[in-house]
Amino acid sequence: METSKAKVEKTEKGFIAIVLDLFRSVRLSIFLLILLAILSIIGTLIKQNGDSAEYVQHYGPNLYEILRFFVLFDMYHSWWFSAILAALVVNLVLCSLDRLSTVWRQVFRQSAAYDLKDSMLKTFSNVEKIPYQNISGGNAEAIVQSQLNKYFGRPKRVETEGATTFFSEKGRFSRLGVYITHLSILVILMGGLLGSRFGFKGFATIFEGETTNRVVVRMGDGEAPKTLPFSIRCDDFNIAYYDLKGQERQVKEYSSRLTVLEDGKEVLTRTIRVNHPLHYKGLSFYQASYGMRREVVLGVVNKRSKETEHLRVQEGMTVPLPHGMAFVQLLKYAPQIHNMGEGVQLAIFRPNREPEGIWVFKGAPKPDQGADDLTFTLEGVTSKEYTGLQVARDPGVWVVWVGSALMILGLVVSFFFSHQRVWVRIPNKPGGDAVVAGTANKNRIGFESAFAQLVQGMRSKG
């Protein structure tokens, strides 16, 4: 019974060891990073958070269902993308912890290897011997300390029987560069996670002179309104065109002058352009689009009572008709239709009947401008420009900036600094050789240059 229990425990320990070895593997790090890069390319090629009808039209119904099943239309919020990021986080943490203890001792604990033993010389790539009389001049220790301090930092002195050893080092903290880089990746991932979970991207359309505190946020295949803690007013919208003679006008720049309102009071006014957003209370307002919407005044004449009422309808809107259960929708406005002048296309909706489409032209009513007992006239058209704003909130953006700064620091420390250690052992009595030995964990060429200058400096002082 105990033997069987021991086998089970041994199997469990073996499984845990296999899992730990897997997540401590550098190969897994490389694989996950390559996988994330490939997925990012896919996420760029496939439009994210688009309209389902647009996806069906572009990919077809069968491929759309496959891509939708794998959440490729919102992949950065999918469970499997989060799982890959979590695996990378675990991998980085375990890789760092697995090697951190040794590096930590090298960086923060006093070295016990101040003395230079003959057995250590075999492990060093840089070893030189200088005849004692070439550096003595009666002041060998002062010369050694001066040269070490010049090239590698203030030395420590260790005296043993028959010899005195000086130990100097610099760049000890450079061993932490790779761990700073690992930490930066974790911080950036944390910032991205904060942004994806607690941030949003929405869209708002505001006409000149109008105010709104609502934006539309895309949620999966649908949309949902979101109320802002303050209001935004569009004071002015401007379009600048290129001055190209003989060509169709091309837009050079478009901008909006926005005012932030809180409790009915103006708090902030800014002019925004493309790539020059307005920032307020963690929200960013980007100039994304623009357009023009027309409002039409329709005259509705009752053929029986001869009474006329007026309706104001905007393009795309549906409003109820007076004295009935019918509705009218303004489908399209055209400044000129087949030499018949200015007109609008309407759709009439009645209960239990197919929608009826008619054209209404400006001027006297025409025979085809009626629907059953109603006749429509086009009384007037007004146009209003609107600005399209992308509204974004990303609470993790500053975390990402901190992570990016840490990554730059880690890369600079890793690539431009190295831990360099040098020993100089001189005999206590004249005669014999002084031994100079050193090693560096990185940038061996740079270290060899400094090491050669140290040896040359000691020789030239003899």
C-alpha cells in the first residue's frame, strides 16, 4: 500500500517537474512571442469590431461563421488570446525566478572571491603577468590602486601570506538588465489588460451648435449607448481644401472646435484635428470623420379635409404621420432629379402593408407625390455639417508608457553595460611576477581594450 502511494507521489512530482521545466523554457518564450506576432498580423488584416453585415458581405456566410466561432473579429478580447498572454506572463516570471537567485547574490552580496588563487586563473580569458621590478619603483601598491581606480573603480585590498591582491569591479548592476526588460514586458501586458477590460472605444456624431453626452460603443455584433460624465458641444466645424486648379476639390484638413461642459458651465475649449485629440478626465476625443445631414420640411396635405401640416425629418429618420398609424422615412435627398428639380425620396409605412416609396419634388404637388389620402410637398431643405468623433478611454495607457520606459532602460543596461571584474596580485617582496586577471559577462571586446590599457599603464609606471 505504501509502495503504491509512493509511486503516485513520485508520478505527481514528475508531472509537476515537467510542467515547471516547460514554463521555464526559453524555447517556450520564443514560441509564444512568435505566435503573438502572427496573431497581431492576423488582427491587422481582419478588421476588428466591425459590423456583422459587413463581415458577411466580405467573407461570405460560411467563412463568417468559422471566423466568428474563433472570435477573430474581436480577438484581442477573446479568451484564447488572454490565455496566450497569461502563459507568456507565467513563462517570464518562472524564467526570471529560476535564474534570479544567482544574479541577486552577484549583485547585492559582497564577493568572497577578492583573493586571487591560482586555480581561478584557468577560468579567466584575460590573464597577464608583469615582472615585479617593472611596476615597483618602490611604490607598486600605489601604482596598482591608481590604475585600477582609473579603469575599473576603487579597488579592495586583500593581504595574504606572501602576496597582496587588489580586486576592482564595475557594472555589477548590469546583470539586472534582462530582468528589467522582463519586468517591462509584464508591465506592458498589464497595461494592455487594463485597457482592454476597463477601457472602451466609441463614436459620437455632433452637429454644429449641438451638445451631447452620449457615445455609441460597439459590443460584439451590436452597439450600445454609453453616457459620459460631462457633455461635449461642437462650436464649429471647418474643412480646408487643396488649391488645385482645374481639378475636383480634395480635402486638405478638417477640424472641430469643441467645448467641454459640466453642470452647464464651460470648462475647456479646444480645436481638434486628425492626430491632435482633446484629452479630458481620462477620455480622448479624436477627429475621425465628418459629413453633412439634411433636414427636410415636408407639407402633408389631407386630401379629404384639405388641412396641411408640416413635418421636420432628417435623412435616415422615421417619424409618425399626423392623424394615423402611418410612418414616413426620409431615404434620400437629391439637388436635381431628371430635370425635375430638387427632390426627396420617401418611404411610407402602414400597418399590414408593404412599404411604399415615392418621390416628392419642390414646388407644386405632382400626381405621384401622394399616398392614398395624403399628398406631400417639399417646403424646404436645410443642411447641417456634423463632426464624427472617436471617443476612447484607456486607463492602461500610462502603465504601458511606464513599461516602455522600463524596457528602454533594460535594453540600455543589457547592451551597453557589462559586469567587469579585475584582480591584481603582487608579491609582498621584490622578485617574481605580478598577475593581472579579469573577466566580463558581456562586451568582451570592450573589456579587453580596458584590460590592455590597465596592463600598459602598470608597465609604463615601472
